[in-house]
Amino acid sequence: MLVINRQLKPTTKYQNCHFIKHLNTWALAIKDASSSNKAMQLFSQMHRQSVPSDSFSILHILKSCTHFNNLTVIHHLHSHILKLGFISHVYVATSLLNTYVVTSFGFARKLFDELPERNAVTWNTMIKGCSKSGNVCEARDVFERMPLRNVASWSAMIAAYLNAGDYDPGLKLFREMISNEGLSPDQMTIGAVLSGCSHLGSVGLLMGKSAHGFIVKNEWELNAQIATILVDMYAKCGFLKYALMVFKLMEERNVISWTALICGSAHRGYSEDALSLFEMMQATGVKPNEMTFTGVLTACVHTGLVDEGRKYFKMMDEEYDLEPRIQHYGCMVDLFGKAGFLEEAYEVIRTMRLEPNVIIWGSFLAACKEHKQFDMAERVIKQALRMVKPENDGGVFTLICDLYTMNEKWKDAERVRKLMLNQNVRKARGSSVIALPEPDHHSNCHHPRRICYA
């Protein structure tokens, strides 16, 4: 436990000014510390020299601890705050709550229930904590219990819904905020709403355009963040003309804005446009990231550009030192498989640095079936069966069964059928595989090709 000499009390006006200046010097040093460890060292040194804590030094060390992510240290500071009586200081208590939210939500919940005083920031911090822990219902309960809500409160609750994929209630709450409460959304709220609209396709487009109209009407500056979200929203909703219009209005274009336009073009089937945008991006000196290459490789898959796909896949590592991720390997397997280059597709799977997932196995097996290459499929069937989950991947079982049947491997086909029966594999009647050449409005750059197994 830190030792504090609370008997130090200046008695003259000069001493009082000197005392306050001394405290402010320590607080400023903690605030400007180069790292969380350095801030903690200064805080400890402060107490070794019997300098009493004030609210500023406590606030700065708590802020530093959000990056430290050490629950033991936070517990120690919590005890220190209780001992000094700062728990009744609403700003200190809220800062402590935020530190727990980042580190351990269970302790955050307990602290919130024990706080003697809460302000709007305290409540909003708890809503964000519930959202971060994945408990949207609890976040809504906190929201409903708030004695007074501000714009940040509505924004936090709307973001909680949208981050959890609950787009309809999130956008409904946004409409309620404007129409019933008469509140004007801030940029954070508009950004969250536009991101939600991008996942709803044509359904979300109307609200997305309304939000864009609000931005124009209020003469907001079209900064890089808002503009990029608008580009992404229009692109994912299929309005590439509008996406390009906003893109051209941007004064500063970063890798995220370029990537949003490239991915949107690729997923809507405008592969040549996507690749042209990529070349333009390189010419401007903007360095692509992993997501950019997902869009580029997706464009190659949709158009069957095998040579270009090889080139861009090599470019990731050789020119930009980017480690391929599972979606990049998936694109290459899909690209080679659709083109009938099953040996190359298999070589990608065999040499990839990550464990193949069920999407990659399904893509490869579907290509084997399409090109009637059972020998190739037989190389991976056992591995695929170890990967699939009965409750989610019934289509892969059906696909394997179809491959055995097509090649008159009746015993193996029956074995797979019994396996499906014993494991309660969900299987719909009808054909086993439906390939979707163009993603719907739920598609994103993380899944270059979705295969729906019936």
C-alpha cells in the first residue's frame, strides 16, 4: 500500500501557492509521461517523497492505466482512491470505471453499482462497457435507467446495437432520437448510423442518403472519416456512382477510403474498375493494406483473371511485405479452382501458413465436383471432415457424399450418410451446392466468395 503523508498542510499564502504549484508539476509530469510504465514510476516516486495525491494526478494515472491493462495495479489504485476518499469525486470515479471497462467488465459492473454519484459520462461509459462485452440487452437497460440522456448517450446506445449487428433496432433508435427527442446527432452518431446502413443494402440506403443530406444541410466539413464511411456505405449498397462522387470531393484520400471504393467495386462485379482504382492508388503513393488486396483478389476471382491474381498475390509479400491472411488464400483457391487449375489450388492449400478453414475446403471440393476431378478431392476429404461442424457445415458433408456417389464409391457415400445421421447434420433437400457469383448486400471484403450449402 502506498504511504501518504496527509498531515502536510501549508499555512501561509506563499506556502499554499508553492504547494499547489508542486502538486501541478507532479500531475503534469504524469500526464506527459512517455509510457504507462513511466507514468506509474512517477506516481510511485511522488508518494515515496510524501507528496499527497490530488484529483488531477489520480485522473492522469488512471488514464495511463487504460493502456497498461494490469488488473493488479488497477485494484491497487482503486484501494488508494477509497482510502483518500476520492471515490465520491465523480470524475475520478468515472475514470476508474472506464479503466475497469477496458480491463475487466465484471469489476466495472460492480463498481458502477457502488458509486455514490453518477453523471452522464458515468452512465455512457457503462453503456459502452456493456457493448464491448457483447451484452446489448444490459446496455439498453442502463440506457433506460439513465435519469438524463444527452447526445453521447444516444450515440453510445445506437453504436452498441450496430456493433452487435442489430441494425434494425439501432436505426429505429436513431429515428427516435431525432423525431421524439429533437436531438441533433453529432459526427460520431452519424458515422455509426452510416456504417449500419452499409450492411442493409437497399433497405439502409434511404436512411443513409438522409444522413448524408443532414451532413450537407448542416454544412459539416467532409473530413476523411465521414467521407470514407459515406464511400463505403454507397459502395456496399451498390450506388458506386455516388461513392465515386463523394470520393472525388475528398481533399485527402487515405488507404481506407481507397480500399472502400476498391472493395465496393469488386463486390458489385466492376472488376476492371476495381483494378484500375488500385493502379491509381499505387500511382498516388498510397500504400495498400491487407484489406485492399482482398478487394483486388476478389476482383480477379469474379472476372477469372488468373495471371493478374498470381501477380497481385505475390505483390503482397514481395513489394509490400504483407502477410497473406485466410481470405487471401481463400481467394487464390477460389480463383484457381474456378479456372480448373486444381493442382495450383491444392498447392496453395498445402503450402499456406494458416490452417485452411471450412470455406476453403468447400471451395476446393466444389471446384473438384465442377471439373469432375475426384482424385483431387480424395486428397483432402479426410482433412475436410475433421474441420467441418455438423451444426453449421452440413453442405460440406452433402458435397463429399455427392462426390463419392458421382464416382460410384457407394460404400464411402453410405459411410458419410451414416455419419451425417449420427451427428444430426442439418441437410436441406435439393442440390448440394449453390455458388453465388455476386455477393448480396450482406457481403464484405472479409469473405471474397460465399458458398451456400443446401
